[in-house]
Amino acid sequence: MRAYEKPVVMTSDEIAEGVYLASGDVAASGQPGCDSKYMNGVWQDQNKQNWAPGETKGYKEQFGCLGCPANTASGCGLLTHYIDSGKAQSYDVDNGNRMPSWERKGYKPNDPVSDWNM
């Protein structure tokens, strides 16, 4: 989900017009989207990390998109499997949960890894 922007509501006695305010995790295109505020729809492979033994990395660099329901071995499933499925409605069950497990647990991307159970 993108960052919340509080709507501005103005009134005018000269016009009569209704306004629909929406909130949620469906992108402006009407398709399911990434709910991570740190990944921003950019898939990161947790298997291609390069660093020296003993070097400490943050959760984002260590685990990438691991634990996200849309994570696949080769990319974000929203860009591949979802499209290949003909935009199946079954992908809607993950609304609000498309984020890495470390983010769902409340860790920030640069926090030093202390929880290896992802």
C-alpha cells in the first residue's frame, strides 16, 4: 500500500457534487499491488546476496521479499503469475499482506538481523 495521504474536503454552496474517497491496497490500475512500504513493488531475491562472512546486514538485504505471498523463485508473482492467470480474483485473498515476513513482524529494513525465523 502506498503512503496514506489525508484527503482535503472542501464545501461549496454553489455546486452539488458527490465525492467518493477510497482507501486500500489495490493500485490505481485496479490490480492488486505490493503492500510493503519498504519494497515498493521492487522484488529482491534473498538468494543473491554478497557479503563477507560475519558481516551484519539488515533485514531487507538479508531476506529480500522472503515471506511475501507474491514472492516466487524468479520475481514478484504479481508481475508474472498474476498476469499469466488472467488476473485471477484468487489473488485478492492476499490484499493487505503482500510484504516480506520481516516487515509483517515489525522489523525495519536496516535493523540488524536478530530473528532468523522468516
